[in-house]
Amino acid sequence: MAFGYYAGYNYWQMPPSAIDWDGLNCVVHFAADPQGDGTIDLNRFQLFPARIDEMVEMARDHDACVLLTVGGANTRWGLVE
């Protein structure tokens, strides 16, 4: 099983259509930012709904899955509040 890491904030440098899907089983889409109230913020790392939809569509077209990363750089406090 092969996983790839995709940073949503790099969308303009490499949109999902530019991913080499050969041999890739799953993409780990970075990242949802956890908030202290239990919600997640998708905007901080530029995971806008249209971009998420695009990634999921591309993955489906290539029989791959998409996992969502929760947390990342400087997001620890949202996880522990």
C-alpha cells in the first residue's frame, strides 16, 4: 500500500490533477486545524470545499482513497483544550 502526502496550501504549485497516481493507493490531505470547541477549521491550511471535492474526485478516478489529517504545525492547543 502506498500513501502520498498532499498539502492543501500548495494547491497552486501542484493541483490534484498534477499528482502521479500510478501505484498510489491513498492520499493524506493536510490539514484540518482542530479548535478548542471541538470543531475544525479548514481555511487555515486552505482546504476549501471545492478543493476537497476535487481531490476526492481525482482519487476515485484512480481507485484511491483520501484521508484527512487533523492537526499540524502549531495546532496542538486545539487538540488539548
